[in-house]
Amino acid sequence: MTQYHPLNEQEAIAIARNISGIFAAEGELSCREIGDGNLNLVFHVSQPSTGASVIVKQALPYAKVVGESWPLSLDRARIEGEALIIQDRLAPGLVPTVHQVDHDLAFTVMEDLSSHVIMRQGLIEGGVYPLFAEHISDFLAQTLFFTSDLGMSQQEKKLLSRSFVNPDLCKITEDLIFDHPYTNADTNSFDAHLQGEAERLWADAGLHLEVALLREKFLTHAQALLHGDLHTGSIFITEQSTKVIDPEFAYFGPIGFDIGAVIANLLLHYAGQEHWSADAKARAERRRYLTDTVRDIWIAFDRKFRALWQEHGTDRIAKTVGYEDDYMRRLLQDTAGFAGAKVVRRIVGLAHVADIDKIPDPAVRSKAQRMALAIGTALIKRNRQITSIEQIIEIADSVSEA
Amino acid sequence: MTQYHPLNEQEAIAIARNISGIFAAEGELSCREIGDGNLNLVFHVSQPSTGASVIVKQALPYAKVVGESWPLSLDRARIEGEALIIQDRLAPGLVPTVHQVDHDLAFTVMEDLSSHVIMRQGLIEGGVYPLFAEHISDFLAQTLFFTSDLGMSQQEKKLLSRSFVNPDLCKITEDLIFDHPYTNADTNSFDAHLQGEAERLWADAGLHLEVALLREKFLTHAQALLHGDLHTGSIFITEQSTKVIDPEFAYFGPIGFDIGAVIANLLLHYAGQEHWSADAKARAERRRYLTDTVRDIWIAFDRKFRALWQEHGTDRIAKTVGYEDDYMRRLLQDTAGFAGAKVVRRIVGLAHVADIDKIPDPAVRSKAQRMALAIGTALIKRNRQITSIEQIIEIADSVSEA
């Protein structure tokens, strides 16, 4: 048993060298630490003579966000490693391959994805990803169906859930998504010009009830093993390939939380088009691309999840007439509500997104922020009435056209 | 580490003797095994010279029901012991005191409740328990509130939930309550005169949808640490005292499942009054006593749970305007639905109740069985429309007066 300590580059090289089938026996390895240093060390270990490379990702025993630091369990490295292995089995090709998980030193050795870009950055640079809806709906349908009571033994699911009790990282979500944005919390962070908008959020009792109900689902509805943090910063992408990374927030929770995260981040980018598009025509086209993607994701997810249900449903009860339709309707409603909560927190809460925050002109940024808040709050308030993905798109379009 | 083996009476005496503060140092101990031998050995160890006594309850590694035997995890003894300790802390005086829990030998040494009777038998003998509604609503409010996200740290709840992953015993509930009664399953057991009623259950698509939704809640809604099997055979009672026993089905599940179990068993006894009451007047009075008890339990539970919420609510989100009312309405609806499912399974499923099965005259028994099925199915079908405990009582009364 090795005592935990932060790795240095020489240790990362030694760990990487030990993985079989990656590097040639001869040939030096070089290493750079490429993490942002907030939560993890990320070592990129490569062999110039062969071009081979791997990532050694090590959890740090604390989180640093906007200058603050708080302790964070190293167990999240185990959770991330075990979640990646399950996701790789259920959605092969859509997550990085894991070569090694070490619980004591809290590191994972995994496939290097340097050939991809982070999707958030790719979108900001105007990227179009024609296979993304197909890939992410595969990821969602496969990982969520086969870890739910619909797609695996209910008894094995209960045993598996013990490995994904994740209080530290769930606490971050419970506070930063379902609590702080709706009150005058110290952790909140927003431009001064949004003070009035923030105060309206803090005073909106109807909104708070819906958020409390969504939070209850996050706390109690153990539907499936979620990724738990599926924003566009957790997705590596090219035109041909999609790789979902960083499942350290994985736990058994409500399926709509993962789908909602993807849709929320597309809608945040949609609001950001106030700046990122060159003119009104380009903006309309780009927004159309984004809402088409939202629609394609839901429709493909719905089709694939239902197909898995029909083909691989665990038991006869799941085949009860009307049950599947009722379940999918509730998933869509949860998706809308969680998407709304994830949009709102990115405008007034602690952690923001570059799609909005990197807009240099305060007036344009303010317009994008207000649009995102209007979309987010409408999704939250109306989530229990949603019956079609078109209604989610209409909410975005009616706000942007207002 | 002691290897598991079934205890004999001499070993039970040695274990009991070892508990401090129960028996005088001098004075022989005597022992009888008083269990039914289906799931557990139950040793009653007493000291005739002092009148002191304790119970040594040991789990057997199998379950025997109607001649069949299947393996069952000994871990349920640990779960039962740990649940009793938590319940004793939260609802002191309402469960037997636990003196020792031994995981290897799967036994618990606990308070002897021989001065009490099993409530099911007490009711059959015409017993009236004026404090029962007060006691059981205390038990329900205290144990369920303080193990929910409303009444304990959400992070500690997640960690605690790991100790109550209970696949074997949940599987029994999932099969025998939420599956088999609604199909022509081998495990079902019912009087031949109910064949037509059973076939109607198996063909009722509207009923099946509600059962599927209830089963989903049982599988996924981890609201609080349930007793998990709270029928009147799990309650020891006198006019002055109520003791809830046998929480081996404990797990984190939907709160309404426990409340519904109590109400279901009162309503089964209500149906049984076709036989147990001497005449129509006595029957009406006895049924009035039972529905008054149902009403008193819900009203007291609702009042106490809300008072705990106001006084001990974990966080500000739970104080959101309208949230408490919405939550309590959903608890009542779940209570109705789960009560219905628990009534139905006792008529056509594997395990029955003496309140009905001990009715000697087949015609009278048939009338009671049909009444119970009508009450149970109505509760299931209407559960999502229930907004008042009076509607549950009206369902029972309208069936019995039909």
C-alpha cells in the first residue's frame, strides 16, 4: 500500500511506462503537467520516437475555485475510474480507455485525447459536430438504461450503488445548483449589472418550489448511474469522434439530470450567440443548428432508450401497457427542469461558462446573460407541463426573439 | 471470528448470560426456542429465580414458506440489529432494546416482549388499543423524518444508506407485492373460489400501470430508512405499550410504504370483520374503531412530521413555500397506493394474514376476501387522486356497504 502524495513528472513517467502495449521498450518518455490545478493533476506522458501517449490523472485532496480551497475526498478518483470502466463497457468508444486505476495514489491512467478539443471551446470557435447528437444519445441511452432497474438486475444495481455513494461531489451539486443561486449566498458570483435579475431569482417563490422538487429528485431518485457533470467542458470532440470524460460526480440519480446537463450547455451557447455570431443571419443559423442538436439528442435518446427497453427490459413489469410512455414523459420533464437549473447557476452561481463570460462587451454579455436566465427560469417553472422536446426549443426561441 | 452455525439452547443461554445487567449472578437460566423456524431461531432465555428474561434471535441462512426453501443472506441480521438501534434512538420505547448484535453468528440479543401480544392476534381477539395511533405515528414520524434528507445531513444519509443496501429482502417485496399477484405466478396462493377475481387482477391493465409506478418508487425513491415490513404481525402491543419488531427488510425507500403497511393491515382486519364481529351492530362499531384508527394515525403522523420539519428541518430549501404541503400530499398518495398493494397481495399472493385466512366459513371468508380485494384495488387505482385520509376511509366504507 503506497501512501498518497501528489505525483511528480518522473513518477508519472514511471507509472505510464508500466502500462503494457502503449510505449516501445526503447525510446525516452517525456511528461508535462497540463491540468488547471484546481482539482486534479493531469500528466501528459508521451514518447516522441513513436508518437504514443497516455494521460495520468491524479486527484488532489482539495478543490480550488476562485481562490477558495476546501478539502475533497480522494475517493472521487476511484469513483471516476470505476465509472469510466462501466461507461466504456456500455458505450464503447465514447469514453477514454482506462489502462489503470490506483486507489491509494488516487490516479487513473487513460487514453490521451489530445487529438480532440473540449466541446465548449470547439463550439465557441464555431465548430459543427454532425455526429454529436448520435454519439451523445448513444452514450446517454446505453449508460443510463443499463444501469437502471429497467436494464440490469435490480439486486445487482443495489449492490453496485454502494460503490457510487458520492457525498462530497453530490454536496457540490446540491449547494451550487439547487441552493445558492436562489438566495444571497457568498458563493454566488455575477456581474453587477445582474443585481436586479439575481434579486428577482431570490424572491421568486414559484421558482423556488420547482427547484426544491428538482433537488428532492437529485437527492432521492436513484434511477441510474449518472455521469453527474455532463456539460460541454466534460466532452472531448472532433467531427468524427465524441469522448465523455471526468465522471467524478457519478452517482445513482435521476436520468434527466445528465440529459438536462447536455441540453443546458447547448442553450447557454445559444444565448452566447449574441456575441459569437457575426450578424443576425449567422446568429439565426447558428441557433438553428443548436436547437436542431437539442431536438436530435432527445429524439435519438428517446428512440434508443425505448429500443433497449423493448429488447433488453429486465422483467415483465416494465412491459406494462402505458408505463414506458409515462416514464419517458417524466424523463423529458426532468430533463427540462434540470436543464433550467443548470443554465441559471452558470449565470448567477459560483461556476460560469466561457460561452457567456468571455463575451467582452458588457452590454452584449448582459443581453446573453438575461436571455440565459429567462430560458433557464422558464424551463424550471414549466418543467412539469412539458410533453414534447419542441416546447423546450420554443422556450429558447421565444426568449431570443422577444 | 466465529464460524456461523445455528445456535443450540445451551449456546443461547451462554450468550444471554454474558449480557450485563439482566440476570442475577446466581440462579439457573432456562431456554426455549419459540420461533416458527421459517426464517429465524428465537430463543427465550429466562431466569425463574428473578423473572428476568431476554430474547436471542438468530437468522437462518434460508427462508421456508409453505414448504419451499430458498437461501437468504445472513446479512439481514446485521441490518435488523442496526435498524433497531437507530429506531431505538429515534423512537425510544417503541422498539425492543438491543443488548448485543453479532455479525458472524447473525444473532441479536434483545428485550423480551412476552408481556405483549402480536397485534394481529390481539385484534383478532377483539383487542382495543387506545394508544396505538399515538405510538405508531410517533414511530413513523420520528424514524422516517430523521433518516430523510429533511431531518439529517444529506451527506450522512448517503453514507448510512450503504449499510442498508438490502437486495435479498427487497427482492422478496419486489416479487411478492409488486409482481406475482398481478400475473399467474407459481407463488400465488388463493382459495379456488377466488379464481375469477384473480384472473380479473391479472387482466387489469389500468391497475398494472399503477402497480408499475408504485414498484418504481419502491426501487428508486430513497426517501428514508424504512422498517420495510410494518404489518400488524411486526408489532407487539398492550393497551399501554407498542413495540415495533423485525426490521430485517429495512432499506432506504419511499416513506409511504411504511405508513401504507400499517393502514393495509388495519383494512385487512376491517374486511375480516365479516367473521370476527358477532353481528351487524358489532361489525359496524368495530369497523368504525378501525377507520378511526386509520384516520388518527395519518392525522397524527402528518402533524408530527410537519412539526419535526418546522423545528428540525436540515436546511432552508425545505422551508420553501408550498413544498411541505406538496410533499405531504405525495406521502398520502403513496400511502394509499402502497396500502392497496399490501392488501391485494395478502389475498391472492404467497403470504396471507390470519385476519382473513382463519375465517372458517368459506362463504364468509370469500366475502371478506372480495371486500379486501375491492378496497385494495381501489386504493391502487385512485392513489394519485387522493388528497385526504377521508377518501381512503370512504373507499373502505363504500366497499363494505356495497
